[in-house]
Amino acid sequence: MMTKILIENGFCWGAGVPCSILKKEIAEIEDSEEILYIPAVDEGVALGIVNGFMLADKNAFLLTQNSAVGRVADLVMSFNIPYDFPLFWIISMRGYKGDTAVHRSSYVASTRILNSCGFFTWSSYGRHGKADWNNLAEAIAVYKGTKRNTAFLRYKDD
């Protein structure tokens, strides 16, 4: 579903890091002939690849885990914000429900960091409390309409 929504909205380039929450979605993206996805060794490298795609005037997305929000936010504040280079960022969120203390801390910190950096944040949870990929299309519409840094927060399915 994620792959289809990205393609329908012109996001055919991306980079990210491995993630157990998004394992199925990343496999679909990597199998797609319509998306060029480059797996990276860390989030900074992935952001550099995405920024390179965007410099080439491509709609690109970044995929990371929320444990990396602080590192990526630092890079976004150093490059993307000063140069008015908005990022579309898909983040897998650990620590939301019944997770370890480390993941819960990362979850709280991630949302605070995103807010303090001025990101529009969009949740994968719909009106019924279940993960819903259709919210991704809405997040992309907000990103395209505002040209501001936007983060789509993908929570682990129940």
C-alpha cells in the first residue's frame, strides 16, 4: 500500500535504513520497478542521498526509525531549513505501546524534536485507532501544498 501511494504521488526516489517495523514496506519498495530506493548504512547518508535526489528536482522521501530523529534533525537544521529545502520523512515509531523503556523515551523525544524543528507531523493512525496507509496520501498533500518539512509517523500495527 505504501509503495502504491508513493508512486501515485510522484515519489519515485528514496533512501533509508533497515527497519523491522517497515520491513514489508521496504521490501515492496525495493521490488518496485517504479521507485529507485537506496538502502543506506546510516540516517545521515540516507538524508544526503535524498537531498541529492531533490537537488536533481526529484520528489524523494527518507525512511528512518524514530531513534534517529535527533541525528537527522540536526542535519535538517544545518542544510534543509537554511536552504529552504523541505523534506518528506517517513518515520517508524517505536515506543508507542508496550515497548521497552528505551523505545518509550525515544518516542517521547522524537515527537518533541520534530515539533521544535517545525515539522508538520502526520500520524498513520486513523479515526478508529488502527494504522491506516491512506493517511500517507494526506501527509503528502500537506507536504506538496505547504512546501514545509513533513514527517509521516508510522506506528507498529496492533
